[in-house]
Amino acid sequence: MVGKRVAVVVGGSVAGLACAHAVAEAGWEAVVVEKAAAPGAGSGTGAGLGLDAQSMEALARWIPGRLDAATLPLAVDLNRATDGETKAGRTLTRDEGFGFRAAHWGDLHRRLHEALPAGVTVLWGHQFVSFETAPEDGDGDGEGGVVVTARVLRTGETVEVAGDLLVAADGCTSAIRRRFLPELKLRYSGYCAWRGVFDFTGKEGCTTMVDIRRAYPELGNCLYFDLAHKTHAVLYELPKNRLNWLWYINGDEPELTGSSVTMKVSEATVSEMKEEAERVWCPELARLISETAEPFVNVIYDAEPLPRLSWCGGRVALVGDAAHPTTPHGLRSTNMSIVDARVLGCCLARRGDAETTPRRALAEYEAARRPVVAAQVLHARRLGRLKQGLGMGSAGDGEGFDARTATEEEISQLRQSSMPYFSGAPTTE
């Protein structure tokens, strides 16, 4: 093949754009196929996220300028128990060495997009339909590549995008993963999350903000977890005058339409949620929740760890939520996606020019990432069940966590630093 090799990346969320940066850094060209009509048009634009040091280091390679200016510190990981009657908070565990940074999904996505180097093309408004690979020879290293078919949503026409490598960054409901693992199903966690971002621009002196900063005095430097009976809430500050909150509620699995795991709800349902918040949480948090515009529901899923992350003799790789659907309790989804991209890029840079297909590069990628993401997905699952007061047995049985009676050992498991590879995962560099 003449010229640079081409990676076709399906999915233009943070995982997909990170992969585009990583493969470009490895000397490849990239074509990103994304169904959203334009940057920022996806469903994740309203969410906050936490970035660990390893992700910040990778992002600094791809995004010019200081990312610290676009994030806020989360130096402290603080878990508190909320009394069901008095609503008073009691510290369970405090970790001042947490060391994450808070970012807004839309801000991070925009910066990744704006910093894309020459050699990367993003096809907005193109919905993935299918892909084919060239026939392999006896050892799977024959000539050929991949051809992705996509539908142009504006016109309805179909187009083909050819390349040497297909990177599946198409999310937790990945159609590409389903082709190889049709029996793999998402596992409902047993709870959903209400989510919202409160914009306090020009409102710093309002009663809601004064009260919330009094009740949560370390906002802007702390990741707060409030635990009540069989439920918990998360609160932290984002750049540009925003507070990000989540509230996890146990319940039956709701019916979803399409491939999204988020859902808008009726005004009546929102009103019921606000009333329940007043019963469960301290008045300051309940008021913040009540005054947040357009809260939405995120149905929480994960999946059993995948048996492999690459297929077709080094022509197809899974990354991000397509490779490891996870619950959000270890702040792993975005961080795992960014490290996936970094490791894939490192493997392609080292192995990609040595063979017709990047078989060995993808084998190294899989060997480096599969044990890490498997351990982190399962730990996040356990952490979520712990904080939701659910049974810890494989069938959901057994005693759940109860802050009133928990031992020091049980309480220590609430810390984010209990996550496997918390200090960093191997990158094969």
C-alpha cells in the first residue's frame, strides 16, 4: 500500500477523537465516522467527568496549552453518611491524595476536536451501517483492509470508507462488538442515576449557592459522595460556574428506545424526584437538585469483561465503552477510553510499520488493556453495589453496606483509591 495507512474510527465521542489523535501520533491517517451532525450535538454534552493523572498526561500530548486552566482540582475524595432523620452528615472516609481533575464533557470534546492534527478527517452526520474485511490468507496477514459503510443522514445516501484498521469506538451498545459477540448482553446494575448540571453564572451570591458552599465547603477541590439508606449522591464543581450532581436510585430496569442509555422524563416524574430529594438529602443539596434545569436519567449498565479486544487478524480493535461497558463509580469510563487510545497508538507506532496488518500491534494492545479494564469494570460494579446498599453476592444476595454498622475495613472500600491500577495502568511505552 502506498502512503500512510488509514484507521477508520467509528464513533466521534471522546474515545473516538482520542483514538484519532493517538493513531495520528503513530504516523497513521484517521477517518472518524460519527452520526452526530456537528461537534457538541451528542447526548453527553451536559455531563461532568473526572480525569486522572494518566489521562491528563495523555491529553497534554494531544491538546495544546495547559489543560489545568480548563479543569478544576479534585484533590479530595470524601465519603459522608447522611442521617435519614436529621439529614446531618458524618465523614466516613477522606482521602486527600485523590489527585483527579474535574472537566465538562462538552469542553473536553470540543478541545479534542479543535486540536485534531492534519491527516484526521471527521465525517459528521454519518451513521455506521456495516463493515467488511478483505479475505485473509492462511495466517491472517494477507493484503487488504476494511471497508466501512455509512449512511449520510442529511441525504440518505450511503458511502464507503476504506482503511487498514477499524477502531470501534461506538459506545456501550456497540454494533461492531455485537458482530463478534452477539451473545454478550449489557447487565442492568439495579439502579439508575438522575443527573444534572447547575449553572450558577451570575448567581454566586444567591441563597442556593451560599447555602451549598456552606454545606459543601470544599467544592472546587473535592469529590463529594453522600451515602444514605440504599442510595448515594455525588457532587463536585466544574469549570465555568457549574456544579455537577448525580443521584443513584435503586429500581426496576426502565424501557429504553434506541441505543442511548439516557432518557428524558416527564415533568411529573421530575417533580416526584424533587419531592423525594427533600425527604432523603440535606436541604442544601435538595434545593440545588430542585433548581437544576433539565435533569435527566442515566440507566446504569455494564457488561462482563470481554474475552478479547481485537479481531480479524489485526484489522479490528475495540476501545472505550465498546470494549468495556462500565458503571461510573470509579470514574473509569473516560479514563479507560483515553488510556485505550494511548496504548493503541503506542502499539501501532512500534509495530505498525513492520507488517502488512497490525496484528502484533493489536495483540500487544489487547494484552496490555484487557486485564486492566476487566479488573476495573468489576471493581466499579462492586463499588456501586456497595454504595447502593445492595447485596454483594453474585446473585445480588447477602447483606448490603450500611454506614451505621460498617466496619473500618468496609468503609475503606469506599475510597476511589481502592480501584485496581489507581496509580496508573501499563502503556507499553
